[in-house]
Amino acid sequence: MADYQEFLDGVDRAAYHEGEWRWEEDGYTVTRTYHYSPPGCHTSCGILLYEKDGKVRRVEGDPLDPCTNGKLCIKCLTLDESLNHPDRLKYPLRRFGERGQDRWERISWDEAYDEITERVLAIKEEHGSESIVVVHGTGRNIGWQVPYFASACMETPNVSTFGFTGFACYLPRMIGTSAKYGDMIIVDASQAHPDRYANPDWQAPGVVLVWGNEPIKSNADGFLGHWLVQCVQMGSKIVFVDPRLTWWGARAAYWLPVRPGTDAVAAMALLNVVIEEDLYDHDFVDRWCYGFEALAERVADKTPEWAAPICEVDAEALRGAARLIATSSSCACQWGLAFEQQIAALGVTEAVADLMAITGNIDNPGGNALYRCAFLIEKRYGLGDEYIDPEVYAKKLIPATSGINESNIVSCADTDAILAAIETGEPYPIKAMFMMQNNAIACMGAQPQRILPALQKMEFNVVVDLFLTPTALACADVLLPAACFAERIGITGHQPYALGAIAQAVEPLGECKSDQRIIYETGSRFTDEAHKKWDDEQGFYDYLLRKTGYTYETLRERTWAYPEFEYNKHEKGLLRRDGTVGFATSTGRYNFYCPEMLHFGLSPLADYEEPPESPVSAPELAEKYPLVLTTGARPWGFFHSEHRQSPSMRRLHPDPTVLIHPETAAAYGIADGDWVTIENNFGSCRQKAELTTRIRKDTVSADHAWWFPERGPEDGTLFGVMESNINKLVPMRPGKVGLGASYKSQLCTIGKVEE
């Protein structure tokens, strides 16, 4: 930490224009801002955009940004390739050919809004407002606005993602941690402190538990994987849980290569060791936890010897990992989408949360910090549900198979129920969809062979995006061009530890407009003056910031702002509304036993459910499809289905790739670089083999979200989106109460493609 303080003291702040958000330098206009999407992820890194002649020409990391300290990944460093790409959409378009044909006519924004208004009002008149669905993609800085737009303007309760079965991205973890902690947990890598590693209250985690996540390639919302590398350099040890060997596993004290879908088994075995060997934090459990005895009984027989043949990890490795976690000074868990993308999503979330609680690693330095949105500008995570009419929202689609009558376990409509309603017309028909940068067919849509005809069945579709995607080409009737983050203003929405200003660096390309502007101008066609709360983007951000002491302009002047952060908030009365000590849960304690889960027919304790398709649950199926298929691991450069147009990204990763162990490949007659067919009982696709010993012999790991924009839109294949789409092998089937999915635990077989 002393070295980091020396670094801070040694930075020539004047050379980097401290206190300025814009300046002139060597013929460039430089704008200090935060990255956000589109395009790219939603880590919100501090960047410097160098503009000349109206275009961003160069991107550098901002060394004065407290969180990233000038570090950037390849997505930001090559940002100009996306911003200035010749294929970007520039004008509103209206389809005049058949859906799927590349036949468009340029129209004005007024003509586009007129068409949307006329078509939507006709559908509402004939089928009701609930027949309209509003969806948006991940991390678009519009999570606040879209629900309000859907409720107040379109008067529909159905706002969601689309195609993402089981809400298999963060929602199960949010629900699980809300029931357990009452708040979200995030690894404490010192990001809550502007002075970072030099902060006297912070300490590096004794152990970094990386579970189902590759933090260097896959940075979570508002999180940068380099922070954990820094912790390791400061002495943090690693426990790594993943069927693939990555940078983390190669340096780990314990690598636990679980069979995909059995993570909860490993977690319950770790809990068993901590309790049976009396390694748990007695003081924390006695003072701050509820249901310990029930948990102890639940895992009493879940020994490492019980777990080993199920998750296929050595019992002594499980025992050693548990001991290391429990006896270290602290442990911070960085968990990934693997938690949501298995059928037992809530079970594994609860089990790993319990492991952190039982070892006392909640809101402690170097542990798992409890966070809310910075300065409390939002209730939680920028979901925007507080702006929605409750009477409208109560009518949203929920899973028919959930066994519950209430719709409040999640705040948005259920994506599986939306697809079922499109296909069957029950409980009511879905006739129109408004999609804000949601490339469902290429990216998150399980069984895209169902998603595609469903979207083409709609009476009317509006798509907003940066590029003509397979989804837009397949179904859009009106196609609207979105501005990228460098062409608009905003505030970072996924950094719970700080606020950051997104400053516009260049004018929008062509006639592109920001998502916020499109939402406002479209919505204003459907509302009276009483519902028009904001007449511009800055006004909306000023409203969000109204309790912080900042306006958008004053925040932009300083670029970032940190609220005061305290550890051990449960001891200080900082979590509960009445100011009493404890957690923001119904019991006031951390809940090993969650009474609320019983209301939804769920287990109140951590549990395990075998994947529906596995060698254990479906042995006859496994004879035909003997390999375990896991999907969705992030490569360098791509953010889901984005960046396929980028020359730099495609040089790094030119083809869709499936990782296969060399011994497994030899058994199938496959050589490195061969194109292979991946097939199971749901579908098949083609990808290129990469042979590596970094994967379990019984498991293959396939890229997701592939399409080929270089083919052009006119060849009739929707940019080849179905050819290498691994989601064709994933069922559109959620877990209990509509949560969790099987993206990472299917069965398959492979075969060499004979040219």
C-alpha cells in the first residue's frame, strides 16, 4: 500500500489536467469521461477521448480515475473502430420488403414516430396495452428509463429482456442475496475508496474465491478484473472453481474443476467442513445470523466424500479449500454467470453466500462489501421499477409453471412467459415488440430456432441499435439508429461505490439519437403533459441526482464523486430503515434459513438440484451425447454479440471456437483447427476446434453470440447467425419460479465436419 501511495504522490496531476473535463492537446480536443455501452461492456472505466475533425481518433485510460488508474481493455482501446465503422446505422429506416430481406427505405424521425404511434395505437385498441412488450439489452444505461417508458407511455406491464430463459443474468443472485443479506455483495478490492490500496481501513483479501468467472476477460458490472490481480500481487491467495483452467486456476492454491451444474454440491461440502471442523466465525454467527442450526443439519452429511463423486472434485481438495477460506484473514468471492446459468441457480447462490457469512466475510475489509447505489440515487441496481405504476405492473406475464400466483419475486415480466404467449396466445396475445439493442437471436436467446419465428410472427417490431444485427434484419419494421456513449451524456449506472459523468465527446453520427432521447420522443407521442416529467436528457439526470448535492453539470466538472464508505454497517445501524443494528432482512440478521423462500415454494435453505440433462439424471441420453457442454465463457474483445465488425477483435478471435481436451479430440478424430459439429437432443451448430488441456476431458466449452457481419445482409442467412449459434443446443426452460437455466450444463457429442 505504501508503494501505491508513492505512485499517487508521483503522478504529475497537472500534466493530466486534474480538475478539467475537456482541454486542447496537440491538435486534439480531449474529453475526460466514463466508458459505457453501447458499444461494449458496462464496467464504466475512466477514459480520455481524443477528438479531431469530429471523430474520436484515439482512446487512452485516465490515470487520474481512482478505479481504473489508466488501465483499459482492448474494447476501449479500439473504440474508434466501432464509433467510426462504415456499417453503423445513421438514419431511421422502414422495411418495405419481406422480413429478413435487406430492403429498407430511409425516413425522417417524424415519419418513424408517426408510424410507431399509428401502429401501436391500433394494436392497443384491438388487443390491449399488455399485448406490447418493451425489452432492452444488457448494460445500456437505460435501465432507469425503459420501465418508465413501458408503464407510463406504452401502458404495458411487460418490460423485460427477451430470449434469456430463467433471467439467467444476475437476477437469481440479486434475489438470493436480498433474501440472505438484504443487500448486494461485491468483492472488496478497495474500489469504494478514492485513495484505493493506500486507504488505511482497507486490507487485501486473504483469499480471493473466484467462482464460475474469469475476471480478467469478463468484467462484471462496474468491476475491473485487474483489481483482483493487484490483490494477488499483494499476497491474496486464490481458490478457483471452474471446469476450465484459466489464469486464476494456474495460480490458485486450490483449483476445483467441478462438473458443470454441480457447483452447489461443492459449496455444501465446503460448508460441511467449516462447520464440522469448528472453523466458523462463532462471534459473527451468534450475533448476526439466523438459522445456523438448520444449516448445520442440512449439510451434516454433505461431506467432501459425498460431494466428490457428484461434482468430480477430489475430496481432499475440497477439504483443503474450505480450511484455507475459513482460516484466512478474509475472503472475497467474485462470482459469475455460472450461478444463474444452471438450473439450481438459487441453491448455489444461497450456498456460496452462506459460506461467506459463516466465515464472517460480510462487509469486512477485504471481504464482501455490502453496497447500494451510490448516494442512493436508485433503490437498487438502476432497474427503474420505482417509476412504474404498480397497478400496471401487477398484470405482467409470469411463468405459468411457477406454482405461484404473485408476480413480485422479480420486478419485470418473465421472458419465458413472453415467448409462450407469443406462440400460444395465452394468457393473452403478444402483437408488438419495442427492442432497445436486444440481439436475442444471436446472443442470449435460448433455442433461437423458437425465438426467430416468434419475432417474425409479431404484427409490428421496432428495433433500436448501432448496427444492422441478425435480430434487426430478421424482424424490424422500423429501425432506429442509436448514438454510442461518446455521442451522448449520461451518468454511470452500475458503479455502486461511485458516480461518474458520461460527457459527450463528438456529435452523433448521421441522424443517430441517444437511447434516452428516443425513449422520450417516442413516449411523448403516447402521453399527456402530466406524464412528461423531463423534457431533455440532462433534466432526467438532474432528477436522478436531486438528493446527491450534484447536478449533471457539477458532476461532469469533477468527473466522479464518491460517497463516504463504512465497513460493518450492520453493526452501526446503517442498513435498516429504522436505524437499528442488523441487516435489512425480515429477521434483522443474515438468513441461513430464509422464511421468504417458503412463500414461493422454494427451499429456505441452500440445496442442490441435478441438471435435467446430465450423465447422472439422464444416463440413456448420455450414451448418445456423452460430453458435457458448457457455454458462454468470454473471449478477449467481444462483449456478447458486439464487436464482430471490429478488425482488431476479429484478429484476436476470428472464428467461433469450441475448447476440447486433446485426448477427447483424438477419440473423435478431430485435430486442432478442424471445424466440428456440436450436436444434442435440442439442435446442432458448427464451430472451430481449439485443443487444450485447460478443459476437463468430459467437457467442451463453446463460444456464444456468433454472427458474421462480413457476409453482408443480402445472402439470406441473417449473417449466418444459425450456423454457429451454440444456443440452438440450449433449451428455453427456466428453473424453479422462473429462475435459473441450463446454458452451462447440457450434454452433446462432437464430430469433424467433412468438407
